[in-house]
Amino acid sequence: MLLASATTLPLLLAATGCRSSEAFAGPDPLAGPPSPAPDVITLEAVIAAETNLIQLYKRAISGVSRATTPLLSQHEQHLAQLSARLVLPSATSSAPGQGGLGGRGAPPGSGGSRGVVPPGLAQLQAAERESAANLVRQLGVAEPALAQLFASIAACHATHVAALDG
């Protein structure tokens, strides 16, 4: 009986005008996991950039001053907000902190007077500027709620540039 059903199913489908691919619609299990959506890729990159900024702040705090601690706290809050938006199956997600839109390692600097920015703080200012600019570029392609979060974080990063100046 099974043999008869296996041979008659294609004939039945052909007679009804239904192709076998239509009868078994859905993802191809042999194709592997689907690619992440563009918003997911963008969000992962922004999370990586925020993680890099946090690392820059931690290095600067250890070598410069504790005056940057409130700014670091804001970045940790941003990272928590961004991470809360990223929901992926563990098998398909890449770990946050790999790749990214900005942030470079910086050697710890030394303290200085207003107008003379120590090397560690100069690196932080450059990273904050770059991050704000990258976030603003993402506004047009991100979904509205994500764009609003990016705009808020970009504005915060822009104010950090001025705060790091003195």
C-alpha cells in the first residue's frame, strides 16, 4: 500500500496542477540556518561598537582619571538597551563584541589641563565622534524604534566628546 501511495502521489499532484515543491512549502532543511535580517546585522555591529567604547573607557579610567566613570556607566546602559533588542537563536548569532562600527584600542593616557587632551582621552573623543557619526548613518535604514534608540545614543556620544574636553 505504501508503494502504491508513493507512486500515485506525484500523479495526483500533477493531475491537480500542484507541483511537488508547492505541496512541501517551507524552509529547506538542508540549506542551513537562514541569514540574519539586516536590522539584526546592524544591531550586532552597534553592540560591538558600544562594547569597544566600553573597553576604551575602562583603559582610560585605569590610566587617566575617574572623571570618565559616569560616561562609562552611560555606555554600559546603552549596551544593555541594545542587547535587550537582539534576540537570536544561539546557534546562528555571532557573539557581540566581534567586528563593529568603531572603537580602537588606546594606550592609557595621563591627566592634563583644559585644552590639552591626554592621549587616552583624545582616543576616546575620536571614538565617540566616530560612533555618533556611524549611528546617525544608520537612522535611515533602521526600523523606527531602533532608529530612535540609535539617535538617542548618538546624541549621548556627541555630548561625551564635549565632556571629555574638560
